[in-house]
Amino acid sequence: MPQPHVAITYCTQCNWLLRASWMASELLNTFGTELGSVALVPGTGGVFHIEVDGRQIWERKRDGGFPDVVTLKRLVRDAGLPDWDLGHAEPGRH
């Protein structure tokens, strides 16, 4: 199975680089070399969305803000690494 590529597009006018880079760091810390890449893509106009292999998994306006870290990891896992075990972050696990 090819390694998934994640792209986080963020608004430079809104100063969301820190948020986007934190999310990228969380994904890299969790999934490590299982990911092919995590790219930060600058944009404007209030844009903030996340894609895995070109498929949008989160959009700020559509989805009501920004994902929390558990949701972010679950969405990336579901879209690109369906066999990955998130451990304590899995629904129903403690």
C-alpha cells in the first residue's frame, strides 16, 4: 500500500501557520514514516482544509472550525492508513 500524502492548506492572512504546523507535527509524531509527506500549503481568504492523497477530509467552514487532535488523527488514519491502531484515541477505548 502506498504511503499517504497529507496537505494542510492554511490562510496566511489569518496567521494560521502555527496551527497548521502544529497539526503537521502531531501527524508526523503519530504516524512517522508511514506517511509519505505532510505539506503545508499557504493560502488566503480564510482557507483551512486538510487533504489526504488529494481527497479533502476537513474544511474549516464546512466542518465548523478546526479539528481537535484526536479527530485529525482519526480522519487521516481512516483516509490513508485504515489498518493503523490509534490506541487510546480509538473510540470506545480507554
